[in-house]
Amino acid sequence: MSAYLSEFSSLLLRWLHVVAAIAWIGESIYFVMLDNSLRPPQRQQEADQGVHGEMFAVHGGGFYHNRKFLTRAPQIGPELHWSFWKAYTTWLSGFALFAVIYLASPQLYLINAQSPWEWARSLSGMQAGTLAVGYLIVGWLAYDQLCRRISPNMQRDGILSLAVAVLMIVIAWSTSQIFPGRAAFLITAAVMATAMSANVFFWIIPGQRRMVRALTSGTQPDPLDGSRGKQRSVHNTYFTLPVVLLMLSNHYAFLYRAPYNWLVMSLFILSGALIRQYFVQRHSKTQHWGYIVFGVALIVVAAWFARPGQDQASTTATDTASASQETADLAQVKAVIGQRCIQCHAARPSMDGFSSPPAGIELETSGQLTQQADTIKRVVADNTMPLGNVTGMTASERDIIAAWQP
């Protein structure tokens, strides 16, 4: 019952995380659209009142007239709408999920037995978890320092964008060397998500509060507060598509198990930013097709690097031939599965933390094995399963499954 309650709590936490993220990202995308759709006011009287831009829209059976003021806003009432709790809820629920899944079982999710670095292979669970959390903190500090030092007054935002892109490529590469691919994708996405939430917490909202205080006290707001908030908000919108893609990647082993998974990750990060730029520009009526064409081209390149079998075909064929010249029969496969996989993939799993088999896949009978044969062969061949190889499946046992022809 305790395992069931844990899984049910995880479900509710994931639900909260997804809903909060939808609300945050949706509102962010809306305001980016609004900002880039503004046109100069049609009446001189409104321009004289400080209206920076306006937009007319129709939705839900009604018409809307949005107007934007910079530092000459009219009297602000108590009903002023703030956008921050969605961001905070998304990050807090996401970190809670990371804690209850990855940090609670670091030996399963954070130890990379195939790391090229010996010190990474020998990390304890506590050390791996601490390092993963450290990436979120150091990643934010590094990004924030780039913003402060390269473009503190928004004069060199183009150079800053290149620097941030290089930073994310370095993070993608280093996490893929230290952690298993699945965790590397998630941690890299979490670094960007942490920067997004920290931008709201440390820059956007404090700057807006100072501007509101200035307006309500009858003094002139500092325009840098608005400009810096806009800078960080723009960064957040370019992080959005890559973060969503990398968070979804845990469902697609061919991405995070690719030999050049850091490159696949980097290509998707750059592609997401370029595609987002295309849609941002569409709102301002200055769309450049080059952004989306180049973004899609990067996805095609990523697909090529993530293609299955590129470094396994010759090795698997050689290993399988040396292990057995004959096709492995079902009895052999069933023995391997019974020793290495049945702890989780049974109607009543014996592995701690599981009240039901992951993904609903049971492997107790011959019929179930045959039905799931393609999936079994794939996840065993690319070392996705057993997760973290916690049950110690050997190379010869993997060869038996590779040679199986159901």
C-alpha cells in the first residue's frame, strides 16, 4: 500500500507540474505575441498619454483593445495582474519530482557505469545527487554572470545569446559524460528551467515591483528595470521549446542512448530556439523563413546522429557470434528475464518502490515475453534496461537476448 500511495502521490505531483507549466508557458507565449503585435497608437491623444503601442483582438465572442505603457503609465489600481506564481509552481513541483524519483534512487538514475571518466563511475549515490543539484545552482550562476558582464545594459544582447548557447552546449556535453543519458537530458533541461524561474524571481518581478512603487509614488521609474526584465523574459521564451523537448526525451531512449547524445541534445536546443524565433517574428510581421528552415535542418541532423544501430551493429554481431552460433531459444531468454527483469516486470513487483510493473509490462509468462519481444530486444541492446543495470545483467546475457528470434 505504501508503494501505491507513493506512486499515486507522484502522479498528482506530475499532474500539478504539467498544468503549472502549461499555464506559465501559455501566458509567456501570449505576452510575447502581444509585445510583438503592438502597433503605434492610432490617436495622437493616446500617444500623448504615454501609450507605447496597442493591439485590437477578437476572441471568445468579444473584442479586446490592449495598450502598453512603458514609464508613463496611468494610475495603477489594486487589481494589477502579476505573472509569477505559475513560474514558481512549475519549478517547485518539477524539483519535487526530480527529488522523489532521481535523488531518492541515485544508484538507479544518476550513476553512469559507462562514463569515460573513472571518478564519475565511482560516485556514490549521495555524491551523484549532490552533483546533479549543483548543476542547477552553478548553471544559473554562470548564466546570470554572462548576462551581467556581457550585456548589462542590453547593448550586446546578440553576443550574449551566442555566449548562452555555448554555455548550454558545454552543460549538455558535461552532463552526458557524468550521468546516464536519461538523467543528462533531464538535468540539462532543469538548468534552463531553473534559469527561467530564477529570472522571474530575481530580475523580472523585483524590477516590476520597483517600477510600480515609483509610479504609485509619482516618481519616474528606472527604464533599466523594464529593459532588464524584458531581456530575461526574452531569454525565457527561447528556452521554452528546448526545455519541453528535453523533458519529454525520457520517453525516447533512442535520443538519450545515442552515442553522441550531447550533440543530439545541443542540436535540439539550438533548433528549438531558432523555431521559436521564427514564431516570435511572425507576430511582428517580419518573419524570416531562414530561422525555421535552419531549425528543421538541425532536427534532421539530430535524427541522423540519433539513428539506431550506428555503433552497435558490428559489435553486436561479433559478440553474438562468439557467444552462440545458434539462435537463443525461449527457455534461455526466460531464464535471463527471470533473473534480471522480473523483479519489476511482474504482476506484483518485488523491487522496492513499485506497486505495479513499469509501463504495465509483465514478463512472467512465455506469451508475455513473445508479445513484448521487440521491446525487450531493443531496450536490452541499447542498455536502457535493466534501469541502471541494478540487477547486473551481463554482456553474455544481453547476447542471448540479441540472438533470440521469437
